[in-house]
Amino acid sequence: MKVVICEDEQYWTETLKTSIAKWATARKVPFHCDSFVLPQELINHLTKNLDTDVLFLDISLGEQVVDGMTLAKHLREMGNTIPIIFVTVDSLRAADGYLVEAMGFLSKPIEEGRLSLFLDRIIKRQKNQRIIKIVAENRLNNVYQKDIVYVEIIDHTVIYHTVKYKLTLRGTLGEVLVLLGDEYFVQIHRSYVIALDKIDNIKTTYPYSVSIHENNGLVDLPVSRKYINKLMEAFSDDVLEKMI
């Protein structure tokens, strides 16, 4: 994981590095950290290192002319979409982070539990960017996992519904479940596997159903009695994680 810290106080920089290193050791995640005090140095670094995974940004930045919030807005105006986590002693100011689509904020002193939650989310987001190779219609297709909306299985015909197109091939439900895994997808019926992040709402009275986002609209799919509890648990966990 490539981490950048922009902080004007060396103590907090070292504290953050130590906490992140502890997390990385526990998760067995390779870890590299660069730190900056001057906003322009940070901007130059991020411009050259587009694969940086997360920016920890102090809101106040001491005596700097540009504060952290203004710097974050500038980065967004440049088109930089790096996840930003504000570090601050003033949690009220951090509330403005939604203006720059910040992932969240850490209060000083650093809460290691909250830090770990943020870093775990970044790792999960990276996994969601993985490419799945699907052979369909005599072509080997690279499909981003995040683009898959749901998969429909009818007898031995498998249809991948993605945000761009449909892919049809011969296969089984078991093969689909192995390929996609259960971290981002959940089976709702003997004929359907859906992406958790595409769910809009769930009908919790019988007959059960789920509405998912597909191409600027909603599609309703049936949910079997056998799978409703698993769906509710998976959806609740996903919602809670996004609220942290």
C-alpha cells in the first residue's frame, strides 16, 4: 500500500506512520509511506505517483498559506480522485470533507481502531477493482468486477449483466460462485447472484424481492425464502461499513 501524509508537525507524522505500520504488519500488507509539509511538494508528488492509495491530510497545516481543506479542493479540481482522510483536532471542520468527497477524518490523538477501519476499506476497494476474465462467444473478455450488476443462470446458460453489456456463455451456478466469491456478491435465488453495491432496496415481506441498479434504472429480482436471511445480513454489513 502506498501512503502519503501531509502534516506540518513531525510528531503526528511519526505517530501516523507507526500506527499504519502496525496495521500493515498485522494484515501482512506491503507498506510504503511518503510525507510532506509543503502543499506544492505534495501536489508534485501526487501528480507523478498516480498509483498512491491514500492521503492523510492535516486540515490546519500550521503556518501554511493554504490549509488542508483548500488543498484538497485544489486536488479535486485537478482531477485527482485519491481517497483523502483528514487528520484534525477540530472534528467540526472535518464535516466539510463531504465537499471534496473525503473518505473521513481521524481525530488527534489517533484512534488506531478507526484508522484500521479506513485502511481495511481501502484494501477492499482495491480488490473490487480486480479484473475477471470471462470466456464468452469465442472471446476472452476482461470485465471489471465493479461493473458486474448481476448474473442470471438458466439451466446451463449463464448471463453476466454488466453496466456496459451482457455476456452469455455455457456454465453452472457453482462456477459463477467460485469465480466471483462471496465478498461482493450474494446468491438470492437458484437463478440469480447479485452485486451487493448495486442494491437499492429489499422487499422484506413475502414474496421477497430486491431492486438493483442497472443502466440508470432499477430491475426487480425474486429472492427465495432460502436466501433472504443471508441477503439481509450481507446487505446490512455492507451498509454499516459505508457509514464508518
